[in-house]
Amino acid sequence: MKNEQSAADTYVLFEIAGTTYGVPSGDVAQIEMIEHITPVPNAPETVEGVVFSRGQVIPAISLRARFGFPKIEHDVRSRLVVVRVAGRNIALIADAAREFRRIPAEAINPPSEALSGTTGKYLEAIAADGDRLILLLNLAEVVKTADEIKTETEV
């Protein structure tokens, strides 16, 4: 039980548009440099394409597009954060990723009710780390396709 609790408190942190985000380290398969992303015709706007990673072809989701930030060119700091969600691997494209951090439970707070709607669904919690805020993501919501989001809003 203690190992499970330790894993839950450990996060992989990455940056998008100057903001720090985190996901549980247990959900991260690996972090890689971006070598080549193959575009896929008619893919949702947030799916930049597919990548070949450790013998698998996996979709690569642009977190900048998902969160409504302007697109930028990938550089040497850009990373693929490969996560496991619902039994499948998905690469999240981040501006930078290189930090693991243990976050105590008392530093983690639920997101404000003011952050409702689609943006609020992406957030699981907000953690305070000194003078920095870390937005902890709900991976199941982040990786939903545009069609899944559209269907939810129509219901």
C-alpha cells in the first residue's frame, strides 16, 4: 500500500506556454525527444499525427492545440510525454518536460468551480509548489477526441 501511495504523490511535470502541468508518474510510460511526427489526413485538429515509439505507432496530441494556445515550432526542448490511458499509449506534445516531483497531498487542491466547462474538465487538481502553481491534468479528458467532446456537449 505504501508504494501505491508514493506513486500517487509523484508527478511528471512539463511545460506548455509558460505554465507547468503534471500527470501521475505511474501513468507515464516514457519521455522522448521529438524526432518526426507523421501527419494523418483528416485527423482532429489536436492530433498532430502519429509517432513511432518503442516499436509502436501511437497518436501524438498537441497540448497547445488542446488548450487553445498558438502553435509553435518544436525545438530541442520539446518532448513527447507518452502516457497510458484506458489501455492505450498516447504521446502528449509538450514544450518541455524534464522534472519529476513528489507533491504532498496537502499541497493539492480541487480546481475552482469558476473553471467549469471544457477547460475545467482537463484539470484534476491544482498544486502549490512554493511560488509555482502546477495544474494536474485529468488524462482521460485530455485525450478525448473532438468527436467525443462534441457528443458530450450535444447531450
